[in-house]
Amino acid sequence: MLEDGDTMKTGFQLKYLWHDIDVYEFEATASNGQFSGAAKAYVPIGGLAEAAASLEGFPRHVSDAREIQLGAFGREFAGGGVSLRFFCKDSSGHAVVEFRFESEDESNTGSRWNLPEQTAHFFAGIEATAVDEFVGELRRLEENKSGIALLRFHLPEL
């Protein structure tokens, strides 16, 4: 997860795994330094371009809020899901992203244990320039059908 050697880094990473004519499969990982989450997610072809378009220019004003979802939540869907909600936490326009991860435990499929999905929910501070860079990386990921998109976090405090 977001490793550089053995050092854990903060940020959100969306890593291309494969695609067919309908969907991409990605590995989504994030850590804010205290909490982390990971999920494999299926995204329809064109879905990354839509996500990039919906995030473009964030934030325009202090009440601006945007949300994207990659993959799907619930046992009735394959893989997992991650939801990213972008908003400003105060009247000064300090931006935050809220993460919700759900990861299906594929090793548990069909077992007698019938364990629930694993989940994570946490927040991280971000800067507008980091969102702009992430938007560009999402578009490149869609076009190239390979690579990684990274959203850098602004730390320390939320």
C-alpha cells in the first residue's frame, strides 16, 4: 500500500490491474497515516473520465462538495468499492476527502464462515492543486489503460 521501500506514505492510489471490453479492474489503496483501506474495484470503461470531469475545478467555493464512487458496495456485486467525497471543512476553504472502502474477502466466498466484507472509513486533508493533478492522472489512466493515479494528502491536521 503506497510504499516507497518499507516506508508507508499517505495518499490515495488507484492502480490499473486489467481491462476487458466493458470494465477496468483497479486496486485502490489509501492511508492518512493513522488509518488505511484497500479494495479491488471494477469501473466501467469511461468511468474514470466521468470521475475526472466531476472533480475538475474542485473546490469552486466553500460549500462545493463532490463525490465519486469506484466499484460497488454490497455482497451482490463482485469486487469491492471505494467512495470519495470531497468537501471544504470550514469557511476558509480547507478541503478534505472522506473515504469509505469496502473489500470483498474473495477467500471467503462460499465458505461456511460467511464473514462480512471488510470496511474502512476515514478522512484526509487535500489541496486544490493535488485534486487538479489527480484529475489529470485519472484521464491518463483512462486513455492509456495502464499506470497509477495518485491523490496526495495535505497533512498533518484535518
